[in-house]
Amino acid sequence: MAVDYTTRDGVAVITLNNPPVNGLGHSTRTGIVEGLGRANSDPAVSAIVITGAGKAFSGGADITEFNTPKATQEPTLHTVIKEVEKSAKPVVAAIHSVAMGGGLELALGAHYRIAAPGAQIALPEVKLGILPGAGGTQRLPRAIGLEAALNMIVTGAPVLSEKLANSGPNAGLFDAMAQGDLLDEAVAFARKAADKQSPHPLVRNRKIEHPNAEGFLQFSRNTVAAMSKHYPAPLKCVDAIAAGVKQGFEKGLVFERECFLELVQTPESRALRHAFFGERAASKIPDVPSSTPTREIQKVAVIGAGTMGGGITMNFLNAGVPVTLLETKQEALDRGLATIRKNYEAQVKKGKLTAEKLEARMALLRTTLSWDDLKEADLIIEAVFEELGVKEQVFKRLDEVAKPGAILASNTSTLDVDKIAAFTKRPQDVVGLHFFSPANVMKLLEVVRGKDTAKDVLATVMQIAKQIRKTAVVSGVCDGFIGNRMIEQYVRQALYMLEEGALPAQVDRAIEKFGFAMGPFRMSDLAGNDIGWAIRKRRYQEKPDIKYSKVADRLCELGRFGQKTGAGWYDYKAGERNALPSKLVDDMIVAYSKEVGVERRKISDEEIVERLVYALVNEGAKILEEGIASKASDIDMVYLTGYGFPLWRGGPMLYADTVGLYNVARAIRRYAQQPNGDAWQIASSVADLAGNGGTFN
């Protein structure tokens, strides 16, 4: 049973016991209602306490029941809350650790609330593209005041329990804050409440007091609309709160439900929920059960103090893990150390970090020029130049100095991890850990599984990824893994469109309007055009039968490597990052089209978006077919967390499902008939799913 029932000193204690966060699934909801009935029918019971076992009061809805009939099966959360409010005996919610979403809505239905300090209190539904659906938009403003409640609801941000006690123009969310043992104090509070004459107070009966509610709501509506243009949920939250202010609790509750049902059907909510579940699903590897033993990681070493190595190092320092940073020259080491400190100092200036924490993190860092200082490391990550010969030297040396059982990881973005592992006598200990730049900021971590990578190595690095707050996605071995293999086809189409009639500014503008954080040409200028040039040169040799546009090579031959040289696809003013269209580059592109015999034509923004996005989808489908990725949501997580794909569209594979694979397949076949159509070899799964009405997700 997901609910325990006991009695203490004449008080019934209903304990939610549905790990890990006491989700309000059907069995939990049923248990609460049964417990309330049992307590109310027992003459020996004078009051009721509802609390949560383990590490939460309740985190809200049980995510395992999302999109299943159980989610709406009676008793619903609305019914549970009604039963709580109707209880003839006082109900006290004893809150600790976490009370979020439906968990907070349940607590708001209780007659009284007592909380432990430090509990995280939130209504985070807006982050899933919906709004609180069990009275949260109606009861919270009545508990803590209109302004504080609206801010919590439209942001979904958690607030510490002590900040909500006796707050606002109303009585506050909590009637008491526990000073000692929460349950002992809740039982004592409940016994005193039983002595009071009924009816016991209900949040729903409080009035919303505000000197200018209508003006505040209009101001909030304008502000929220400007800040959430791609997301309908925040504005609907304001509307639902306003309905309760103007029309009263009952009509507000009805309107809230209407808004909830409307929002849950929107593509934005579908995308946000897909991302929510996708992030959790990414940590699950089909043949590596959660019970797989992990290796102990107490000390980490990083090889290379450049941009990537420094960023990788910061992740571990942030998590309190000691790091030894190795370089070959003292100047490079000093430069890397200075950059790390500078990054932390910037956080201190912004108020995101204290000076004490800065020094504490720097104290965890040890720098060295000696390979012998890596002997005690449990995990060693190389972040050296992206060339197989360089990796070979590093891993042969690591094989000599690393202790048995140490995990040896490569930060390679495209190279063959199996070849890298073969440079050692311990391929089972080798794995790819592809961080994204800037490594201390970007959430994505591609975990590349070699053919010999041990299961406990995989389980360990997935655990470490959580510790350093990364979204880890497992990829098999192929050129570019998931993200860069797909981006190759994306960039290939972008370059072809330059040949055929577009210019960099138009391509970037079209895909950024679609929602990408940055178009392909601004992205390339930021990363460095010379990096892409080096990868293309390797691919020309390895894949001589595949046709590529050489227009980007012409750019690099001019020395225009991007922002770092002040000139790339765009021009840049000294000290500024604004991309300014370049007449020199535009003329070079037009001349290149003439040189290769392509007659330039007008290319629409719609075509630009379709060719770029469907190139990702088509290659993603091939990656799934080959087993490089285990599920479509993993591909979406790579693109949402590492490549700036718009979150409200859910990633390339979900977007394809939303558009309809029939339409995607038709577009791909159409583009295959155009010049440069040889780049479009439709994936068999796209064709098959299009034919039978299937989807990736």
C-alpha cells in the first residue's frame, strides 16, 4: 500500500509512502481517502495528520501514471482534497523536505499546516506547459497573498518554507514552523486543534486582499506575455488567478480546470512533458540495470588546461570533487588556472557565488606537469587536440600510469572511441565523455559506449553525470556520435543552400525565427570555422564518394575563422560579438555558385527550415536504425540540451512526429529531386513510419 495508517495519542497519522517522492498516484490517493474515512469513523481518534515518508511530503503527481487511465481514475486529486476539507475532524498537513505541485495542493486543502524549516515549496506545473489543476491557482493566493502567489505560480520556482510562514496580507501558508521533531509537533498541534470548535478553517474561505488587484493583474499579464511568448501556460496562470479574484473560488476552480484541459493538449505542453520524461529516460540504459555496481570516484584528473579542460575541471570542483589538472607546459597551466579563477570571480561579481566558495573550490584543484601525479585518480578525462595521433600518445601513457580500475575517458567529439580504447591494454575501462563548450555551462554530456566498455564503467559515469548536474545521453560509436553526426547533415544542407541562392544572414534568420538559439553560420563563427575545416578535410579522405560543398573551405582559405579572428561568415567589430553581414563573403558565395555551375534562385524561409530540420530528423532516424541511440527521446535530449533546438518544439524527432512523418517523407523525397539531392537518402524508418501512420515517440 502506498499509504500507512497509524495512531498516536488519539491522532490518526496518514503517511504517504510511495518512493521516491510520494507521488500522488491512484493507490496513494485511494489510501488517503480510506485513511480519512477510517479516522472519522473511529471515536478514539480526535484529529488527523497527513505527512510523507522518506525524503518528501509529496512531489505531486506520480509521473509513472502520466498519459495513462490511472491518472484520472477516481478518486482524483480534486476528490481527495474535497474529502480532506469535508473531514469533521481537523486535518493537519505536516510538511518536510518537498511539497510541490499536487503535494502542495493537497496541503492547501488541509485545515492546518505545520512545516519543517528548509522545505522546498512550489507549484512547478508551468514548467510542463500546464498549470496547477487541483486548485493551486485558487488556494495559494488566498494563503499567501495575490502577488507572492502569482510569482510562484507563473515561474514554478521553489520557495523555502520559512519564507512562507505568517507571510502576506493573509494568515500565511503555515500555521506553525516545527522547532524539533516534525511529527511530534504535528500530533501535538492536531490534539490542540481538536479542542477547537468546528468548522475548522479552510483556505478556500479566505478572501484575497489587495489594494489594486485589477491593476496588478493587468500589469502581470503584460509582463508575463512579453516574457513567455512561446509558452501559453504562464499567461493562462494569470487568467486563472484573475478568475478567482473576480468571480470567486468556485468559478475560479472551474476556470482553472478548463485552462488545464486546454493547455495539456497544446504542442508546447507536449514538448515540455516530452523533455521532462526524456531527461529521466536518458539515464536508463536497456542492458545496464539500476542495480549495477559502480566504481568509487573520489579523485578526478583532467589532461589539458585549455578551454575544454578548464570547463570540465570546473564541473567537478563545483561538485566538491578534487581535481588534478595536467599540462605539458607551465605557461599553459598558468593560463588555464587563471581562466578558471576568472570564471569564478565573474560569478562572485554577479552574486552567484561567495568569495568563500570560490576559494573552497580553488583549494580542490591541484596542477601538475607530471604524469606520475595521475596515479591515484579514479577517473581521468583527456581534453587534448582532436587528432587520433595525439589521443594515441595520451592513452598509451595513461595505460602506463593509471591505477587498475581507473576509468579512462576521452572528450573526443568525433573520433572512434574503439580505436582510442585499443591504444590501451584495458579497453573495458575506456569510455567517451563528450562535454559541450562551454563545458562548465552546457548541460549535455554524450557518453560514448565502446564495444568493450564495461557495464560498471557506464553505470559509474552516468552516476557521476548526475553529480555534476549534466544530462547524460548514451551513444554508440560512429563518426560524430549522435549530435555531431546529425549536425554534419544540417550544415551540409546549409552550405548547399548558399550554393543554390541563399546567403548566411537569411539562413540564420530563418532558423532562428523557427526557434534555434543560433543559426548554422553564427554558430560556426562562434565555434571557429577552422575546427569544421579540419573535420571536413578528414572526411574528404575517409568518405571520398560523398559530395560536399566546398564554399566553407573557400572562406577558411581567406583566413576567416570566425569571432576569434574578427571575420568569418560575418564581420565583427573589435571587442563586440554582433554578427555583421559581409559584402566580401556574399560576393565570394555568388562567385562560387558561378564557378561550380549552379544557377542561383530565390530560396524561401520555409525551405530553409525544412531542409535544415529534416536533415536532422533523417539522420536521427538512421542513428536509431543502427542502434547508435537506443530511443528517439535520447536524440531529442541531445538537441535540446546541447544544440539550441527550441524547447517548446521538443527536439527534432518529436517535432517530426508533430508535423507528421507522412509530411516529412514527402518533403525529403521532394528535395531529393533538386540539385544536390544526392544528400537526401531517406531513412527506411522514416519511409516505413510515414506509410503506416507511426511516430518516433
